[in-house]
Amino acid sequence: MMQGRTAETFRGRGGDRAAAPRFVLFLQPEFPINALILASEALRIANQNSGLELFAWHYASVDGGPVRASNGMWMEVAYGLGDLPKADYLLLFEGNLPTQRNSPGLLAKLREARRYGTVVAAIDTAAFAFAQCGLLRGCEAALHWEAVPTFQERFPDIPVKDALYDIGEAAITCGGGVATLDMMLDLIGRHYDEALANEVANALVHTRRPADRPQRLDGRPTPGEPSLSARIIDLMERHLDFPLTPQELAERLDISVRSLERHCQRHFRETPMQLYLLIRLQAARNFLFYEEMSLKDISIACGFSYPSVFSRAFKDHFGQTPSDFRKAIRSQQDQSLRPEIRRLALTPPPQAFGGQSV
């Protein structure tokens, strides 16, 4: 349960309009629109099905201007950092740029909101911002599985939880995507009752899942029945910076090297070391996508002896160098920054009659 939020605070509000919990849905550039839609629709359907204004919500951004989602859609907002309304919850939606656009003003506002009793929730990769401003000290974090290696590299002292979401003492963290809906249904149930939460789930054709459900059921060890494939991948992913030898892998898996080779060839159509390389390259790609780490630091984090070795392996697999990959990604992401200025810069000045500039 959140610190300062007792069970009585969550429950028993019924149809009291004055006590309707207020949510601020705060959008950062490249935010995941699927998570935003699920969060707002859960609140809307709760109001619709009850016939009461049980929840209120507003959209906000740093400057109060529209924000571009990761799919290219733009979202209008009503508030900026300077005029945020008081709220019971502040949900930060962050996506493909988890650190690059976290201004000092935003981080200060998150700390201030938490200090004055607002429940703060990190959606998708917003756990990076929460870690930057100290909201996750002594806590576990649930964030999108794809960003976990990058997060652990930057914040090694903050443990990561493989869960859909986590309602912790200091903050809520959530993996994003459909996990956002599970989190919202949990909050609706806590504020009112499970029947309403289940109504909302049914309206969205969704079967509710518990918070501690792993984000991925493929290729991950599961209690009671861990497959050898899952154990191999998990072991490799936990040793990216100093890759294990086939002998060390086999020893830790309690199998022979020959059994390891046969299994990898049968299930992955790769040798153990080729599979290991693919896992390390995918981790490197995520670092390039989410972070601004140097190529040298990325190569070290992913177990390559030299940046040149890393660059050659990356190009052989993805068809472009790490630098070119990052440049192309950043170019796409930069289109979200002040598009009206960009449009003016690309528009030729008007011409007066006779070819003279006005």
C-alpha cells in the first residue's frame, strides 16, 4: 500500500462527486499512446457504467503544448508544469526517450508532488525519471522489460522487479502497454469495489491479471517448470558484460557442453556462442535506442573487447553501424520537438510581385 494512503483512503468514496480522485496524465515526447488510452478509458468507463463522476482526469506536458506519441500521433493537453492542477495521482507516461527530455523542472515537480501527498506513478520507462529524482530509493521498480538492461546499467542500486506493475511505498511503477490497464483496474477496485473494476475489464474485453505476473511468459524461467531454453537465455542475459564460456554456461546449467550445443542447435538453430552474440547485440541495440552512452561504454556493457569489434558485429547483423543506427533513430525522434518551428524553417519565404522578397 502506498505510504500515506490507507485502505480507508482508497475505499468507501462511493458516488461522492466532491471526493472524486483526480488524475493528471503527464505526457513526455515519444510516450506510448496505447498505455495512455487504456488508462483514460478505464476511468471513462468507470464513470459511464456507474452513472457518476467517480474519477476526473486531465492531460499535461512540460510546456502545456501538444506532445507527439511514439506512433507519430499528437495529443493536446490542458496544462503545463507551471499550472498543474492539484491531483490525487500523477501518472508520468514516458517512452522511447526515457532520460533525454527529463528537465530539472519536471524532476522537481515529481518530488514536489510526492512530498505533498500525490501518488506518483511511472508508466513504461518513466521509472528512469523517478530514479533520477530519487523517488525509487529503497524500492523495486517495474518497467518495460526491453529497457531493463539499460536501467540496470544506469541505476545499478535499484532492483528491478519482473512484474506488470508494483504499488510500492514511495511510488507506483508499471511496465506500460496492457499492464497499464491492470494497474488502473487495481486502483479502481481499491477506491470503490472489485465489481466495478471487473465491469471495466469486461467492457474492454480484458481478463484481469495480478500485479506480480511476469511481463513475458516466453523464454523466461517460470516457478516449478523452468525450461532449459529459458534458463539458457536468462543466464546469458544476466552475464552480458563478461560473457561466460560454453564450459561455464554448461556448468551453471548442470549439463554437459555437448548437451548445451545440441539444445541450442535444435531450439535456436545457433551455436551457444552465436546465440549469446545475438542476445548481446539486442541489448546493445536497446542501449543505443534509449540511452546516450558512448559506443565504448556500450561495447563494454555488452561484453565486446573493443568498440571496433562491437561496431563490426553490429553492422554485420543489423546492416548499419551503431552510430548510423542511433543517428537515424534520433532524427525520427527529433521530429517531435517544436514541429511548428521546424515547419517554418522548411518553408521558403513568400515572394512579392516581380520576384522580390516581401
